[in-house]
Amino acid sequence: MTVAELLAEARAGLDRLAAEDLPIAVRDGAVVVDIRPAAQRAEEGELDGALVIERNVLEWRCDPSSDARTEEAVDHDVAWVVVCSEGYTSSLAAFALKRLGLHRATDLVGGYQALRRAGINLH
């Protein structure tokens, strides 16, 4: 399998959100998770209103059965919206969450860059 095939498989299992749909999802209770590393957030800008969980610990923080979970990880019905810089890593990460049984997990098409281009802020 190639990384392109892995990405296609991941995306086939997600109901991905467009940048314009993110404020609606947040209004409806979705938790936005910014998985970009600190250096990338510093360079590109912070995503106001997002929960910052770097990719290397995402599954442990979002799994409600984990001792390392965040307070938002109350059950398997949380609507997690994973955001990276351009919407590639976030697809793989959201798919990993779905494999943990977090059935409402998804990601943002185009990532943080799409939000910036659209002028969308969560606050």
C-alpha cells in the first residue's frame, strides 16, 4: 500500500467538513482539535477555540477509556473535528479515532489553511 492509497482509504471512511461548515459543527457541539506541532502553530497562527492535542498523543487524549483522556472525551459519541495545516495528516488521524470507535470523528478539508483563506474564525 502507498501513502496515497492509505489516505484515500482513510478519507473514504470520513464525512469530511468544508471550512464553511466548521462554525455550524462547533455550534452543534463538535470539538475542534488542532493537531499541528507547536512550531507550526507558531509559524501559521493559532486556531482560536480549538483544543490543542499534538498528533503523537491524539488517541490517548480522545479515547474515553484512556487514563490520559481530556475532559472532553466523555464517551464514544463526541464529534471530534481534527485539523492540521492542509488536511492530510488530519484525515489519517481522524480515521484512527474512528477505528477506536469514536464514530463521529472527522477532519477538515484543506485544514487550517482553508480556514485562513476563507477568513473563518471560531470566535
